[in-house]
Amino acid sequence: MSRRRQIYEGKAKILYEGPEPGTIIQYFKDDATAFNAEKKGTINGKGVINNRISEHIFTLLGHIGIPSHFIRRLNMREQLVKQVEIVPIEVIVRNVAAGSLSKRLGIEEGTQLPHTLLEYCYKDDALGDPLVAEEHIACFGWASQEEMQDISAMAIRINDFMAGMFAGIGIKLVDFKLEFGRVFEGDFSRIILADEISPDGCRLWDIETNEKLDKDRFRRDLGGEAEAYQEVARRLGLFPEGVSEVLDLNSERKKRGK
Ligand code: UDP
């Protein structure tokens, strides 16, 4: 048994103290939640897949100059990351109307937006992560105006890169959520990308069929969520040895007597 200290347990990940000061280990669980954790379940193999997908995307983003907390993947479910002070804002990037935007403004899901839309939500589970304006962020000091400039510029670059990457494998990047953090260097701090990028926090639709390949399958009881996550990983060229072999899904099913 490992004796490392658990720092925090979230809905989809557990954070442990890392091997060196200033580092953290992110452990990816199979647990899935939706609607502010009112709906709970598990998606078989999700943690393993999200760990790989997030590693892949953060590595590619690093190649185009997006600084992030990602250091390296440690094993099937864990990655080593830099410790950051999380900015308490979820950045939602939208290319196509869906989800809460469609509901709030009565815009039909699937409507192409004339340009990319950035929205900000205040990270507070008790309040249900409410939508806020940049004025609120400045007014309550959640992030400075300079930090918000860095965050929005990075979010747009990340979207341009990811939209192209997914289009290349027949997937439409409808919307996604980003989180950023501060790292301190002497008297200064800078903003880097943090958290994860995976089908948990993205809407990904097949370009041809509009089939959903993301957590909406779980949120909306569509079924086939594990297969959808596997399909995204497969199209990204991850798990060349075969996703089900790596996940050993058949033996896990047998163990649970299913
Ligand atoms: N999202 C997320 N975590 C949240 C809220 C949203 O990862 O707490 C992602 C979600 O997966 C989707 C995008 O952000 O890809 C936009 O979500 P939306 O605001 O439409 O909320 P939802 O309909 O998911 O409640």
C-alpha cells in the first residue's frame, strides 16, 4: 500500500502529494457524475482512457507553446503534474450551441456559432458553478485582468489547435471546459493550463453522424459511454495495442460476475 498523502478527492480524480515539493499526482477514477453530482455512476475504464487522452493533448499543446501543469504520465491511471493554485474559474469554449447555452438562450443544439464563444463559470459546487461575467471576476478578485487576458488568449489557441486535431479524425469539437492555475516564481506568478482535457469535459460529435462521443452519453442515459471514450482514444491513435486488451475489460467484467 502506498503511504503517500491524499490532498483532495474530486468527482473524477484523486490528488496525492507528489515525490518532490511542488508536484502532485493525479489519479484518474472511473467515477462519473453529472448535474452537479446529482447523478452518479461509473464508466468502465474511463480513468485509464482519460489519463492517456489528457497526456496526449497536453503534450501536443506543449509543442505549440501552451504551458501546462503536465510533467509525465506515471502509469495507467496516474500522471505527475506541477502543483498550481487553481484559478476558481471554469472556462467554457464553444464552437457549436449545446447543453446549458442552448437551454439558457433557446438556441437549438447543433447550431454553428458565428464565432468561438468564451464563457466563465465561478467554481463553487454549492452554488452550482454559476455563469459569471469578466466584471465579476475582476470585482471579486478571482483573477486579475492581466491573468484573464492570458487565459482567454490561451483558450482560443487551444480551441484552434484542438478543433483541427479532432476534425482530422472525423470529430466535431462542439464545446469544452478548461481550468488554469498559477505557478509562483519568486515575486511573480504566471498562468498555466491545469486539470485535464478528456471526453469528460468536452462535447465531441462524429462529423458525419453527429453521434455523441463524450459524457453526454452518461448525462442523457444514451448508453455506450465506455465504447464512446474508447472510440475517441482509438481515433487519436492511442492504445495501438488495442483498448480492450489494455483495459482488460473482459476480465474486470468476469470478476464482477457480469
Ligand atoms: N463542463 C465540464 N464541467 C462542468 C461544466 C461543463 O466539464 O462543470 C463541460 C461540458 O462537458 C461541456 C462544456 O463544458 O463540454 C459546456 O457545458 P455546459 O455549460 O453546456 O453544461 P452542461 O450542459 O454540461 O451542464
